[in-house]
Amino acid sequence: MAELALALPGQASAPSRSAWILPPLLILAALFFFPLALIARQALGGAEGGALSLNHFATVLTSKMFVDGLRNTLVIALSATAGCLVLGFVLSVFIAFTPFPGSSILARLIDTFIALPTFLVALSFTFIYGSAGMLNESLMEIFHLDLPPVDFLYSQWGVILSEITVYTPFVMRPLLASFSLIEPAQLEVASSLGARPLRIVSRIILPAALPALVAGGSLCLLLTVNEFGIVLFIGAKDVITLPLLIYDKAIQQFDYTTACVIAVVNVGLSLALYSLYRFVVAYFGGRRAGLV
Amino acid sequence: MRAELADVAPAMATPAQRERAGVDAASSGIRFDDVTVAYNDVVVLDSLSLTVKPGEIVALIGPSGSGKTTALRAVAGFVRPLRGTISIGTRDVTNVAPHARNIGMVVQNYALFPHMRAEENVAFGLRARGAPADVIRERVPECLRMVGMASYAKRFPRELSGGQQQRVAIARALAIRPQVLLLDEPLSALDAQIRRSMLDELARLHRDLPSLTVLYVTHDQTEALTLADHIGIMRDGKLVAFGDAQSLYRYPPNRFSAEFLGRANLLPVREVATTTAGMARVRFGADALIARNHHGLPDGGECLLCVRPHDLRLSPCDSIGNVLGGVVKSVQWQGDMQNVELDVAGHALRLTCAPMHAPPAPGAPLAIHFSASEATLIPEHTLRG
Amino acid sequence: MLVWSRSGRATTATIALVLFGVLYGLPIAVIALASFAGQWNSVLPSKPTLEHYVNALHGDSLENLHVSVVTGFVASLVALVSGTWAALALRVQPRTARRVLDAVFFIPSAVPSVSVGLGLLVAFSQPPVLLNGTTMIVVIAHFVLISAFTYGNVSAGLARLPVDFEQVAESLGARPFYRLRRVTLPLLTPYLIAAFSLSFALSMGELGATVMVYPPGWVTMPVGIFALSDRGAIFDAAALTMVLAITTAIVLIGLARVPTRASVR
């Protein structure tokens, strides 16, 4: 009944019960928000005890290293997200609408894949697509070549391909959920009216999947901007992203202030993408299923 | 801590322990006093005043969104009134936490705790109150027996049918010997056949526990008419009628009640003229009719004449009978009865009777009769349906 | 269903299986193969050996396993307690506060892990709290990164819990803590286990924050794997990756088998 839905558990609660939120909130504040604030302070030069200034920002943000890092991050994130959307859509359509033996198991395995460490894919790609990997060895054997013909792994394409593999399941989850809401009768009627499969996909399935695609895509964008393990494992010299740059500055060069400046930009970018994601999910009325 | 206390309690509990556990409370009534409830500035219960006497069953009926469930949940303490007071017995419970109200509650989808066996479910309230072990040992089988579930004590809810789950839910509510029992659409989730037998069961239960005060919320008039001593009819957050089941059915105080509780034929009539002992003559078009003027409507006014479909007959019934002429519009056979729809001077009238061998054909003229004592005048101006 | 003809169905099934195989089956198969490889000079590895597993279960690598499992358990447990606490406490907040706080508890999942690590380094390398170089700072980093996921899982479970159970319990006389202990938490158990499983898996694979903060004596498996592959011991890295995946799987499967009586109809 509508009447039931209106009354929430906290309806008859005293204000003092609100205070129960404080312990977890304080823990989060001390271990997460406080360190983030200190990053910002150090980036603004507060750590040396002097007045806050934007000098460090001016120096770092105009440096070639930062501009390249930002460009790489964005190019990789956008390309990987686009790839995830296309691949995720295709694979989801296969699983949901052209059932084949094992398709339901695959749908469940997707959840498992999400929990695997991201660098696993990068590591395996070195065995498959590396200069001495399976693909190159096969091609060299078949065509009697002396040099490995496939050489994309140690460029941004290697990173992009790895990220597409790793993050496609994050697009498939909301997609499969939204596909399960499409009535099979709708597709049957369409095909009985003579619509071909591709037309059904473009006219019925794609529009229904749009909210899930937008939500999954913005989540992918967020995760790929933040990705670190894959970039580190691929280890290509000229593919430095913002997270890798932070690691480089702080751990290899002990330049904490520069690292903090870059971290402020990176965190800002991530929070903007996170807001976009929350907005998209709220706008389309879905639950936050994708992020958890 | 409380559970441990109960475990080491001596074989017989002292009266003080029983008192503290609140397991022997006497029955008492419920009183709503000008209770208003609003969610986000939308009033869902509007100045409800209502008394349920000790040992009585009161049913609140009404369409969904009428505020009946809100009224019940206000007694339970899950919604806080904006205004007014709610008392159980002599105690004002308006600001008392739900767990301290000593009520039993049964909800539509049973809400049996899925991780507890039937007996653990029944024992839950007693344990929560720290009842002594001997009380629990005695009370749980007793309550399960009362609802005919003694042999299912060890089952988990998922191993029980819907009807069985509802019985356990009732036993669970009764185990704490509540001052009042709140039933929120308890039979709605059951299918028709089980619902009928559960209805008989509830009636029997109340004969066995005559001191139990029950507030029963339902949208089903049959449940209300079968069980309730008094019925309250709700609409748009307001109580629009309240009375004992019989008189509310026979003399509905307004159009909405007449149509919500049973089926009603309502004819607009005028020129009320009181005759003898609560009767009045009225005019319906050119016809003169006689009906009960139970609500004492003033002479000369306009009102509605209410007569139930099964009180309309095809042959004269008594000396002061009313007669109306009409045309048959449709005839429906429904197994154990016949439905005839008529047009009487532009008004649709429905008549139900035992199946006929030669039912009238659509289009045929037909005279219908009804006794003056089975027709009631109800005021026209209040609550147009 | 989109494709009706027998040949069409066979074609789509083949395409789908090949796609899944190349994208998801192959990487895992290749890691497994490499972990047994004595040598890999042609298309397939040769001279199969268990040597890499012996290495993975000895010395530093075994220590890595121990460190990862301990870190994962402790961080997930703390995250479970604080996430459950937060989700429960959030229910009694006023509507607006609830919306804001919900977003706040999710934010750690949106921030890059490297920055979380950097923040901890900056914050706890100076008085009053000195944690740099301790085991504690690794556990804290993991806790921060997985806390949003435990919180999300538990609050999703709470949202799915019918309100009737708790209200009936309350009407029967159960005080808030009795109700929490006997009704709410038992009914939440499946979600708590799922939350713990996910946190544990995420912690086992965490790299970004760990490389920022780990002290020499507390090296997790992902860091160990990176170190191995960085110095060219890629077969050992593959074997350690397999150990990581298998350990995680064993823990997750074990947790999935924990009997819970709280299957809500």
C-alpha cells in the first residue's frame, strides 16, 4: 500500500539517534578526508610553513610532463571507455538475446572478473601480445619472419586494450540488468512484423539500453582515469598517466609537493566524473548497482 | 543479558517477574482522540476520533489511501501523530516507543522471521521482554495449539504454506498476551479458499479469547461484516461512518458508506413526509414510495432512497410494499443467483434473486417490489460518491 | 530472441564463444600456462615445471601471501564493521542528511588509489601521528579503499530488507539493540558475507595505494608480483598471480558456503 511505503524506519526517532553516524564518519574523516586536505595544503605550499600560494600549481601545470600525463590519461580513458561501451554492448546482446550453451554461466562469471586484480590482464598480455609472446611467435613461425610483426603492447594501445578487457564487465552489468527488463514478446512481435535482427537491435534494444550505457560509460571513465596497475605493469616509457606520474614523483623522486599538485588535479577530475556518474544514475532513476 | 536471566530463572516465575515482562496484561480498549497524521504536509489521517471498547473487534475499511493503515500504524507507534492522542487502556501512548506499547501486530505478508523456527518466532516477543523460561515453555506450545500449528513448531517459515505462516504470525502476536491485537490486512495475501477458512478461524479465536481487543484493517467488506462488532468506514483520511455492522449495513449514514459496504441501489427522491414511527413517504418521479427515515431527515427535503439488490423482488412481499415499473436491460446468471439490471425512469437498478426457470428477457417491462422496512433514506448532501 | 535459424544461432554462438574465449579465457589460461613454463621460446611454453610454484610458496613470496591474507582479513573486517555501522546509522538520519552522507561514504571508491596512498603518506609522516613505515598504514590504505564497497553492499541489503520484520519485532517488545542482534543482523548476514568477500578480493588485488605506503617488511602479493615481473622473473610472477587468484577463490568459496538461515523467502 502507498501508506506503508511512506513511513520509514526513522519516522518516530529522537534526534539523538542521529549521533550514531559519528563513529564511522569520524574514522572516514581522519583516514581519508584529512589526508586529502593535507595533499591540498602541501600543493598550495602550506607544508613549508609559508603563506599559501598557487606557485607550485603554476610551475607544475605548465610543465610538459604534466600536460603529457593529462593528455595520456584522457586519451586512454576516453578510448578505453568507448571500447568498453561497444564491446560491452555486443557481448551483452549475445548473452541476453542469442542464448548459447554456457551463456548463463558467462553472465555470472562477469561478476567474478570484476573482483580480479587489474594487473592480471596486463601481465597476461605480455605473454600473448609481447614481443616474444604467443601471437608474435606464431606469426614469425608461419610467415618466417625475423622480427616480431605485432608491436603495440608497449604503447598506449596496449594500455587501452588491457583496460577495455578489464572494464567491459562494468558496462555489461547494468546492460544485462536493463536487457532483462525488455519483454521478449516485444522482440517477437518485431520479428514477426519482418524486422531483421540488426534493425531490432538498433530500434528496440539500443534505445532501451541507453540509460545503462550512459551509467556504465561514466563509471568506466572514472575507473580508467584512476587506473594504475595496468599502466605500471605495461611499463611503456612514453605512456605516463597522472596516477603513474604521482607515484613517480613521490616514490622515485621524493618530490612530494609536485606529486601533491598532480594529485589535486587527479582527485578533482575523479570527483567531477564521480558526480557525473551519481547524477546520471539518479537521473535515470536506477540504483547505484553499477558501483558496488 | 535478558535471555540469560530467563534461562536461569527458577521453575516458577514470581509475579514481579511476570509483571516486569508484561506478559499478563489485562485487556483494554483503544482510543483515538482527534488524531491527525501528515507526511510531508500531506494529511493522510484527518482528526480521527474513535473508541474500541475492551474485548471488541473494530474493523476499519476503506479504499487504499483512505488512511486506515495509517490509523493502525499510529496505534503501533510507527507513525507519529501531528496532533491528538492515542490511548491504550487508560495509558496515553502517543509518545511511547513501539516496543513499550504491549501490542500484538499481524501484517499482510506475515513477516515471520525467516531465520527462526515457528516456535522461536512465537517465543520472540516473550524473550525480547525477558520473560521467565517457564512462561516461555508453557506459553509457546499453548499459542501454537490455539492456532492449530502445534505439530509445526520445528518448521522454518519457508517450509510452511501462506495460511500456516499467517497462523504462526497470529500465535506470535498472541504469545505476549497483548492488550490489543492489530491486524493489518491479515488475509489479503491468501487465496480465496484459504481466506474463508482463516476468517472462520479468526472468529473462533475471538470466541476463545473474548477479552481480546482487536483493531482490524481491511479493504474487504466480507471480512469486516463477518468479524467486526463495529465497523469504521474511512475515506480520504476521514472516518465517514462508524457503527455496529448490522445497522451500518441497513442504515448507511451517507452515499459512500452505502456503496462501499455491500451493493446499493440509490434513487434520488424528494418531498420527504414523515408518517408513523420512523417511516416517511417520498416521491420518486410520479411514484410515491415509503421508506425508513432512520436518520430523521426533515420533511420536504430531497434525499436518496437506498435499497439493497437482494431486497428487490419480482412479486409483492407485504401490504405496505413499494412498486416500481421498469424495463429489463440485461440478465446475468451467476450459478447460485440471478442478476437483473433494470431501467427505472432513467435510473439503473440492480436486482439479485434466486435463479429463475424463465428469466425475463431484455426489453421486457417488469414490476419490482420492495418492502418499506428494507428501504432507507440517506441524506443527499454529504459525501457524494 | 533475435536469431531464429539453426545456422544463424550456430554462427552467433561461435562468435560469442570466440570473443569471450579470446578476451577472458585466454588471459587466465596464459597465466596458468606460464606459471608451469620452464621455457617459452616458441608459440607454446616448453619444459613444464613446478619450480615457480615452489618459489611462490617459499621465502619472500610465501611471506607476501601471508601479508596479503592478513591485510585483507583485517582491512575487510574493519571495513565490514564500520560499513555496517554507517549503513545502519544512516537510516535514522533526516532525509537530506541521508542523501549527502550516502554520497560521502561512497567517495573513497571514486578517488584514485595512488592519491589515497599519497594522502596517507603526507598525513602520517608527521606528528602527531607517525605511521609511515608501519604495517598499520598498509591496512589503513586498504580499509579506506574498500570501505565504500562494504558500505554499498550492506546498505543495498538494508534497502532490500522488508521494513515489516523490524517493525513486527519492535511491536513484540524488542528494544533497539535486541532487535538489531536478533532480527536485523541475522537477516543481513548474506549481504554481510557478500560485502566481506568483495572487500577481501579487492584488498588481495590492491596495488596503487600499497606501492605508495608499504614498508620493506610488509610486502603484499601484488607488489611482490610487480617486483618479480620488473626484474624479468615473469614465470615466477605468473605463479604468484595464480597463488593470489587461487587463495582468493578459496576464501570466497569458503565464505559462500557459510550456512545462513536467513534466506528471505
